[in-house]
Amino acid sequence: MLNLNVIWVSNPSGTHVLMCKRHKEPYKGLYNLVGGKVEAGEGGLAAAYRELAEETGIVDIELHHLMDFTYHKSAIRPRDGIGLEVYFGTLKRDQEVCGDEKELVWLDTSNENFFDYTRFAGEGNIGHIFEQIKINQNL
């Protein structure tokens, strides 16, 4: 199984989320959460912090493991599937982000429909993740 992660990063006030624009398939041209591959022998949380630092330069954040998706069959990995770990965190302070691989943007969470398949990757998963984060932050 290919193990991946995605990370929902909010600005300090919680009004914006950091997204990247995909430059390759699947979901080329759509917004997605930052993240990447979990390397062999690497723990999930360690991989999330590593990917976040590599893709954005962010290191001053506390991440929380929110949920996992298991795709037993996938167009990307039809034989052995994909495991996707989802993390979230809020920046402690405003900071610049930089990414060499992908275009990074802050999107206003109050003005976006994260279930919109024409703008966001994942067939509604990003919308589902956002709803779960709102629930968990109110506990």
C-alpha cells in the first residue's frame, strides 16, 4: 500500500487555509492540501511534519491526526491501494510560506465550497475534512 498524507494548515486567526495548486495528475489544476508520501519506516506524524516543512517551510506548528482514508482499490495503485492520513494544525504566528514544487495560496474558508469538484481535488474529501475540523475544534 502506498501511504500518503495531507495537512490542513490554518492561519493564526483560523480564517484561511493553505492550499497548493496541483501541476500533475490526478487532479491537475485543482487546489489540494499540502502533503506527500510517508517514507518506509517513517511514522505518520513525523512524515506530516517533514512534508509540511519541505513543501512550505512551515516548522512552527502543532499538528493533530484527524482521520485516515483507505482506498483498497485506486486508479493510481489498483493492486495494493492507498492509505491517506489527514492532519491539521493552526499556525502560532503569521509566517511566510515558500514552495518550490507547487503554487501555494491562502484561501478564505468563509468564501469557499470545498465540495466543489471543479476547484478542489478529492471528490469532496476536502469539504469533508473541513467539516470534521470545525466539529473537532468546537469540542
